[in-house]
Amino acid sequence: MTLLTTDSSEDKATDKVLFNVDTYGVATVTLNSPEKHNAFDDDIIAQLTHIFMEIASRSDIKLMILASTGKSFSAGADLAWMKRMADYSLTENLADASALAHMLKALNFLPQPTIAKIQGAAFGGAVGLAACCDIVIASTKASFCLSEVKLGLIPATISPYVINVIGQKACRRYFITAERFFADKAQELGLVSEIASPDDLDKTVDEMALIILKNSPNAVEQAKKIALDVAYQDIDNALINLTSERIAAIRVSEEGQEGLNAFFEKREPNWQVSSNNLDKKG
């Protein structure tokens, strides 16, 4: 994040994962092993799970950006980790896979909106990371590959999220071919939301973050939740009651009342993050 992090209220770092929260409530989680193309292992998975759980618990965080340093977004599983896994028992492999699955679930169901910034190659599990984010902004140099079958493996733990995003038919192709595809194809499939030139990638991510931050924080969180809760459900009385209850509750909420009053009074709503300040910042 380049426009919003000049005044940093918090900066936590490890060797492999960086975690920053700025004064506007934007959390940036950055994979930081460029020499290994940001491949992840069990230690990084544990760190990411811990960070995602912390973000989910914090009301001061309004949005999360998932990024990485270096040329590649992430090469997926680290080779040394994969070599260790090859010697694991079935029970040990199950525990290892479960840790990855729980990290992906934590990311997918974060209450805050999430933006993935993809500057380069995203292979294997990294496609799962992208699929778990609400918005994916990719460079024209970005590429994607569900490469597991080349190694005699399958994209199992990421499959619920990738299938949900690009559909069963596309997955039946790319899971079994391990073809590499690029940002334009990823956008066509629905994995990528926006494409930017490498020079404009940071700016495009910032602009998307600004758009989100100008909206009611509570409404943004509830809008994401309704999208997750309603998807693929039968439109029956239970669903009708659920959606009716959700809109009624938010209409009478503090931010709902403020938003409606601000609209009718033709003024800016008093959200926690000022639209005017954000415009000046950008």
C-alpha cells in the first residue's frame, strides 16, 4: 500500500511474513521470501493463520491487502517443506494438510474485505490464496498455474475456493492439465478482478482500497457476510426471512441511520475514515 501507509500505527515483522496496520485501518500482509519466490511452508502457514485470526478479531482493521515482495507472488509450497512431507506418515500428512486448510478458511472468511495484489507468478497453493480474497488485482506480468499434478499431487485443500471462483468446468481442465495461464485468462475465468501494468499495480490497489474505505465499515462487513451466506442457497422462506432480517437490522443500526440521514441531508456521512482525508491522501 503506497498511498495510505505513510503514517504507520503498527509494524510487525518476521523474516518471512510482514504485517503492517496503518492509521486508516488498512492491514497489509506481505509474503517476504523473494529468494524462494515466496513459497510457503508449515511455519509460514502458521504465521499467516495467526495473523488472519488477529485481523478478524480487530475492529480497527477495515481492510486487508495480501501482497508479496520480489518478482513472484508465490510459488506455492516450498521445496524443502515438500521434501520433508514426502517422508511424513499418513497421520503427519493429514495434520499438515489440515493446517493449510484452516489457514485458507481463515483467509476466505475474514470479516474484513480483502484485496490480493499479484505482481508475478502464482502457482499451486498461491492460486488458493488469490481465490480466497474478495478482490484480486493482477499485473499484466502475472501468471497462474494449478501445478500439483505435475508432481503427482492434487489441489485438494484449495479446491473448494478455486472451484467456487472459476467454476467446476474450468477446474476440470486446469486441475488435470496444469497449464500456465496469464492475467487476461484469469480475469476471463473470474479469478482476477482487475489488471494493471506493473507500474500502475500499486496505484490500482490503492484506488480500490480508497473506494472501499469510503463506505460504511459495518455495511461493508455485513455485505460480504450476506454474499457468503446467501450464495447457492434455495430461495425459500428461510432465506427470505434471513435477508429481510439483515436489511431491517442494518437500517436501524447506528451507521445505517447515519448513512440515510447523510444522504437526505446531502452531506458526507461521519464514517470512521473520512472520505475527504482519503482524497487528500491520494
